[in-house]
Amino acid sequence: MSVINAPNPKQPDKIVDAVGTFDERNIFNANIKKDEWDPILKELAVRYTIADVLEKIGSNGTYTNKEIFWSELGYFKKNQTIASFTITTNTADIVLVETERYFIPMDTISLPSGVQVQVTAIVDDSPQTITVQTLDGSKLVNADFGGNETLYHIGSFMKQCGTLPAGRYFAPVRVSAIETIVPTTARYCVDETNQMIWLEGGFWYHKEQILKRQEHKIMKQGMILWGNGNTTATANGTSGIGLVPTIFQQGTVVTDSTSVTEDNVIDFLAALRYNGADYQYNEYLCLCGYKYHTAITKALKAYVVNSNSDSRYFAGKAGDFGLVLKTYNLNGLIVTFMASGALDEPATTNVSGIPDTQNMGLYLNIGKNDQGRGIELIYKKIMMSGAVENELTSYAPGVASVANGSMVVTQERCRTENITSSMILKLTYRNSHGIHYLA
């Protein structure tokens, strides 16, 4: 429910503090567990943290093991590098820098000079060595190979009724991610009746329950964004690596001046698409620090300044002026910009490699291809119960009721509420995610 009103017409039509005592139909009753409260309280808590945004756009799912694995093949065609070569008239043995075996007989390759050759044999696997021959029988010269340049794989062909070559070897990259468990604990005492809020159906909830859910969301957001990861088990367990450290190490990172222009934005987005090498990934969410958000808005304001349409100037009626940066489209690549208070939190020395996160744009690839989304935040599905541990709430009961003669569960006049989230951040094709930093 988005709005909580008093359902009893005799009560005020607004949220009110509890007055006097409350009976067994409240959160201190140890015998009646009210699971239906959890979604309501979760909705009341502050929204639009990164975890909530990913959930809203469908970038979520479940897992059962504490570590997940997946394979990424990337672009099928590979351009391998020349380490050395030996020419014999119209043939040459080429030693490759890469250790992965990729080329096979009958492959057509373009040399750095543009001369096309065909692979005739695989000479050795260590180091990778191939024999090539010119297509027209012409002689090869040293200038055809350049200096440690690359070979471009065009395709392959064979003669009629010929024998097919052995299959090509692909070595997908095996990627993994581990679980992070985020805990939050709260205690609510029966004496704090002025902190109780009357809710539909005669139930009550504690004001601090909302604050604790807000706290839990912020703790999740911090681990998702900044966590460096702890893969070696310690007394406090392990944790997965967050978005910023992962993208800073493996993603596309570009620095421009604070006087950023639209051309800078175009060049950065073009690099993202090129590095990702998958044009099905065409949708990005950019989380912006406030300085970055302002600078990018200035860079793109010419669309408003040069427009002849009044609707570009007025938000609704005369006197309402302003700019609202929402989306940007570059040849089908769509970016949605979103101001993120989380990027404004760290001090200027708190994040390694980034002097000021307020000047940062974090570009997350939220597009989909046949293998899933570019980013997913998935939660543990508990095998025994089937419950999903996303802000899962459990209770340690204290006072059962304040009615005379009631049975108490413990000697405490309080109850404890535990909130936990077990999550794994799955970031695929990490070179297609990026950080645009202004300095």
C-alpha cells in the first residue's frame, strides 16, 4: 500500500501515535507472526537505492550456492599478434604472442600490409606457430608483417570435395562471484509506546522498524557499490567485490576535464559499445555524482538552447523554467541518467583511484542478450523453505503481551528483529561497463 490511512472512521484520517496500552494484536505477541507486514514496511522504507533500482528494472533473480560461475566467450573472431616470422618465398611460419590456439587450417588472414594469406598448417602449440601461404602465389616480404602487429581473421574457405579441418578451439573465460550477507539487528521495547504507529487491522508497527529497513538498504548499497571483496574466509566470512572496484579494474575508464562536452560523452559511449563487442547490449543506466550530473547537463543543454519549441523551455506553465536530463541516445545506445546520493557520500580520499566520486558517472550495462543482462543482483533462495533472502526478517520474541497474567517468553521487555540479505552481484562482460570521471 502506498498510503496508510486509519481504516476506522472514528479515528483521524492520518497516521497517529498509539495512545495507552495495546493488546495481543501487536508486534510484541510472540504467538502470532504477521509476515504480511514485511512488504508493507519494506515499501514504507526509503526507496531508489541501487538495490531497489536493479529490482525495479528486472535485474534480479535467485541462487542456491554461495558461489556462482558462468562462462563468457566474448567476440568469436580473434585478432592475434605476431611475435616473429620466417619467410620462405610465398609461405611463412608465424609465431604468435597469444598462447590460446585459435587459427586452424583453411583460415583466411589479412597481414598488416593488407596481403591475404591462408593457413596451411599448425606447426606448434608452444609457442603457437602457424604456416601461411599467399592466395595467388606471390612472394612475401618483411614489410608485409610490420612490427609485432596483428593478424585479422577474415574467414575460411576450402576446395570442392576437400577434407574439413579440425574444429576451432575456443577458450571461454570462466567468471565467478561470491555471496555477501548483509545483517541488520533492531530491538524494540514495550515501554516505548509513543514510538508505535497504528496500522490497518488494529496492528501496530514501531517507527524504528522503518529506520532499520532504511539502514539495511543503505548497507546493501554500500557493499554493492564500494566493496573491495574478501574472498579469503575470516571470522566474519567472505564478501563479493562491488561495482566500482570491478569496473575500475576491468571496465572502460575514461577521464575528461570538468568542462566536459557532448563530443566527450559521444567518444566515451562509443568506447563502451566497442569494448563490449556486443551490439545487443544497447541500454545503460548512469549513476551520477551531483557534480558529474550537473556537468553532463551543461554539456547537453544545447538541445534546449537551440530549440524553437516552447515545450523545451517550460516544464508546465509560464514561469516554470529548467532542465531535466533523463536520457541520451547515440545510434541506438540509450543512456538513462540518474542522480545517486550514494556517489556523494565518500570523502575525496576514500575511494582508491578516484579523487572525487561526486565527479563520477558509473555506467552500468543493463541491456540484455541471449545470455542474460549485463548486471544482475541475485538473492539466495533457501532450499528448506523456498524463501528468498532479500531483506528477510526473523524475530526473537521477548514480551508476549502486556495483559495481566500473560505469559512472557523471556525476562526482557523487548523483542529483537533480524533483517538479512544474502546476495551475489553478477556483472557480465565487464569491459562493457564503465566509469567516466571528470578532473
